[in-house]
Amino acid sequence: MKDRLNRVRRKNNSIFILCRGALRSLNFLLSCAEIADSCHF
């Protein structure tokens, strides 16, 4: 029972890390777009 809980937690943790990475890259893209917009590329 405890082992199964640990496995689920580990899976959720990796999903959380993936989501955080996706959010970070999305943020990065948005700031790049803002810079490009202000430079009128």
C-alpha cells in the first residue's frame, strides 16, 4: 500500500516538474516576443 502511494507520488512529481519546465519556457518565449515587439523586428 505504501509502495503504491510512493509510486503515484513520484509520477505526480515528474508531471509537476514537466509542467513547471513548460511554464518556464512559455514565460521565456513571451519575454522574447515582448523584446522583439519593442525592437520592431
